[in-house]
Amino acid sequence: MSNRWVRAFLLMASITQAGPSYAGTIRALFVGIDHYQYSRTQRADALFDDLQGAVGDAGRIKAALRSIYQLNLDGPDLPRAPKCSSSNEVSITLVDGCAGRKSILEALDHEISASEPGDTILFYFAGHGSRFVDDQVFDQASGYESTILPYDARKPGAILSSDIMGRELYGIINAANARGINVVTVFDACDSGTATRDFRTDGRNRSAPSVHQKPSGAPAPPIGDGAQHQGYRVHLAASEDGEEAQEVPAPGGGSGSAGVFTSALIEALAHLPTASFADIATEAQLSVEEAGHGAQHPHAEGKLQSHLGGAAVSVSLLDATAAADGAILQGGQLSGVTVGSAYALYASTSAAVDASATPLARGQIHSVDASLATLILDTAAAKPLPARLVARETSHAFGSAVLIVRNGLPSGDGRDLVARMLGGLPFVSVAEPAQFVIGAHAAGSDGVDLYEVDGHGTVPLGSTSAPAFGIRLTDALGKLARVRALLALRSSGEPDAQTCIAARPYEECPLLTTQARHLAVNQYAQLMVTNTSDQPRFVYVLGITDDGEVVLLLPPNDGIDQALGPHQSLKRIDVQLNSPGRYRFLTIATDAPINAIALEQDSAGARDVGGCKTALERLLCSAGAGVRDLSTPRVGSWTATVVTVIAE
């Protein structure tokens, strides 16, 4: 039995197969394009060929979703000639001549308009993809903006490109998320934008070359206050940037061809219908690799712990590999892992996010470096652990780092309660000079506030007589302790990266400064990071509020950007400070990727499950190209810096 099927068996054993459950209606848009208006078939001077399996892939994925998830999708699976489109109340299918730029965007807008908060839209695209050479916005480390090619793309002599830009789609998705609508995109095209699907049976390369034309469509707009309940996004792609998505003969000996990634995805969905997107993506990745397509690496990003049609799930997890007496966690100091912290080990992401699931084993962190941690099991596991594991923290050890707190409440039962609670927290010391104060609410009610001695970061805790007061106080202090540990990350020598927040229009951006920058509330600004070293660096920017919210701003969308080149700058526009106060931006630069997502925490002290709903998340809620890798190389060198911005 292959390693992939061993893993699939373990996954099925760890997932409750009770059938898919939906938080809302699932709507879908299917697009497949084999024959292009301006391909070599139509024009001898064209720069790309038609495809042979994209239309069939759109039909196959629709048939699979109808069967596996019992969805009432439009039928038949593909429009019957001479028609090239079909639709019903929940789905639209466009192929070949019906899949022009205008038609695709209008169909996507229709599905969003018909959706309610909690609904999920699946947008599947099979066809050519490409890249736009970005010499204007610079919001991708690669220097390219990904595109997908509609039927009428690449008209000779056109001033504007008819490619559908990733930036355009991200703006549409942002707007849908703001309304509480979930959006899942599945692209079987090269680098899910770079491209082409290379048909290996005849060796022809079917790339659509990168374009230098001015792109049509505006950059993604910033997210405003939006709806109370925000949607999430997930992106599953056939290949990484710069890679080709391959076609092979159709499965079952039929005529035509089929996309390698779509075939792998259908197989994964069939075997693991209730699994998380993370587990589905992993199975598809392993299937592509096992089939001998080692040059194609499918990737996934977004809220991968959720499942199709389900509500948002966002828990801080780490990938792990089994070791002799425990496991090696793919996360270390730079991912917030500390010696003595306890973790539970699971066979799958789906099991790890399920509070009722029984872990395969439990253990404590024995040693930590910048990017890896060693976990020793508390007791021997009942069965041998699988090679691939998922780790979830169950208890955090703060080590020698302590918060120095003053109990500023007047004499009485409330002060005595707080004193007893502070005495039982190992990461808190009641002493002077204090860093934080627990005092009476300024309005004179019986409420209690936690705030810094300089007045920053007031966290309301409610009344000491409330049943949940103790939990609120402990959570708030723990959250601030983790923030203190983050802000204490420092390395010797000059920093390898700098972050700047500059007002728009884009003023001179002083990179090397310790002075706080002042911006007006709701003022648009530009966030820019620069690799100041002579070597490539992976750069991460975390936004931190005074009440302890931590959001990964760069790379956005739970992705992993490629490394910035030496002295390369990367601009992320549409930054907006939505409320007054102090914002700190922690920039970490490393020589190898880290799991920075694990550092996030929301206002409750855990990973936010809403996505783009808080003031800080709205600072930079735009999509970005990224690859979620299941392995993290060991970091050899890293630096960290902090930039402070005051919104007033």
C-alpha cells in the first residue's frame, strides 16, 4: 500500500464521517476553456495554443460535487452543443465561447448578489493562466501579478489586457467576505495564474506568455466596517508560481485529456468528503506527487481548517513529524513555541480542530530553536505514530518572562479577589515599577480595567462579581504576556528588513527610525517592506494592538510569500487605521520560511475565526500570492524590528 493511502486510511479513521454539514447554501461558478478566440488555432501569430482537457475538467468536478455533496447543481455536467452555458438557482457553467471576460465577472457577481451571510461560493476555473509584469503596484515578491485567461484574452493590438487579474478577483472576494459570504476558488491553471497546462502526451508546451500591457481593473479596495459576520476565503491551486499545470490522458481510458490536479482533487474529495481543506489539499498534493508529476506542486491558502460549506474555523496549529520519543514541530521561537508548553498530536487537521477528538498522544516541548521544536511524549503512544502529524497547543509555558502588575483597586472584596488570582499566575509578578495596572473603570461604575501604566491599551474586564471575571482577567494577561514576548524578539546586528507606513499620496518613507509615525484615523496609507540585506529574505509583518490582538498582515491570507530579493521593496497598499490608538508593526526577516500564522491571536486571545472583522484586520485585508508548505526548513539567521504608528 502506498504512503498516500496509508495516510488516507489514518485520516478517515480520525474524521467523523457523518456526511457533509452546511452552514448555508453552496453556490458555484464553473468555467472551462479549451478553445480560445485568439489562440494559434485562430491566428498563426498567436503566442499560445488551445487546450484539450479544461472543459472536461469543469464537467468532471461538477459531477463529483453533485455526487459527493448532493448539491443541486445545474445540469447536465456540461452545456449541450451548440450551447456553451447553463445555469440554475445555485450554479452557473460557462465553457469556451461563453466564458469571455465580461461573462465570467458578471456570473461571479450574480452568484455573490444571490448569496446570504453564511453561504459559500465555489469558483472553479480550468484553462490558461499567466502573469502580468508588475511595474506599478509591487505587491508581489515575485514582481508578477497572476492572471487567468478568459476566452477573449490576448486580443492582438489591444491597449488593455483582457486577462482577469488576481488583484481584481481579490477585490471581488473582499467585498463578498465583507457581506459574510465565504469564497472558495479552485484554479487548474499554471501557477494558478501563471499559466498553462502542459499536455505531456505530445510534449507541447501550452504556456500563455507573461504580459506587459496595462492591466484592466483597479486594485482591490480596502475593507470597511462591513457586516457583523465576515466570510472567509480559501484558494486551491494546481501549481506554484512559475510552474506548469499538466494534462494527461483522461482517466478510465476515455477520449481527450484531463488536468492532473483536478483528477487528484476529485479523488481526495471522494475519499474525505468531510475533511478540512488542509487535509483535502494534502491528499491532492500527495496524489500528484505519487503519480510522477514531481515538477507540479499544488498549493493551498486561506482558512484551510474549514470544510466545504462549513463555518469558518481558525485554530493555531503546527505541522509535525514523528520522532523516536515524540515529534519535531515545524515551528519554534519565531512561531511562539516555548519550552515546557504542552501539545496534543493528531493524524489530521480535521481532528485537531475538533474539540471532542481524542489525540493520538500528548507531550511537552523539550527544546526550541528559531524554527523547530522537539516534543517529548508524556507516555508512550498506544500505537506507532504516523509520519505526518498536526500539533495543537493545550497549555502555554511563559518561562522566565513575567508581567509586572499593580493591583490598583481600592480595599475590599474585589481587590482581594484580584490579589488571589494574580498570586496564582506564574507569569505575573505584583511589584513596582509596574508595567500594567488593574484599576477601577474610569466612568465610576463597578467595572475593572487593565491598562499599561502610561495609559495605553485599556482592556475592560467587567465587574469582579461577574462569574466570568476570573477567566477574562487570566486571558487578558496571558494575551499581553504573549505580545510582550513578541515585542521582545530582538537579534544582534543590523536588521535585515524594515517596514514603513507612509501617508498617501506616497510621501518619503523613512525606513531607519525609532520615532512613532502619526496618521489620521481612517486615513489611507501605504505599507512597504524592504529587504535591506544582501541576501534573499522571507519577510513577515504582524500588526499588534494595545489590547493584544495580533494579526499577520504580510503575507496576507494565511499564505507564504516567496523570499524578497536583496534590497527589494514590496508595497502593500490600502492600509487604513480604522480607530484611534497605538499600532505596532513587528517585522521578522528570516533566511527560511516560518509558520508566522501561529502567532496570531484575536481579542479573545485565540486565532480569530471571523476574518477581516476587527479594526486591525481591516488595516490590510487584501489577497496575496502564497504557498502553504507542509515542511519548514530550519532558520539559520533572523532579525526582528518594531515600527509604531499612532492613529489620532
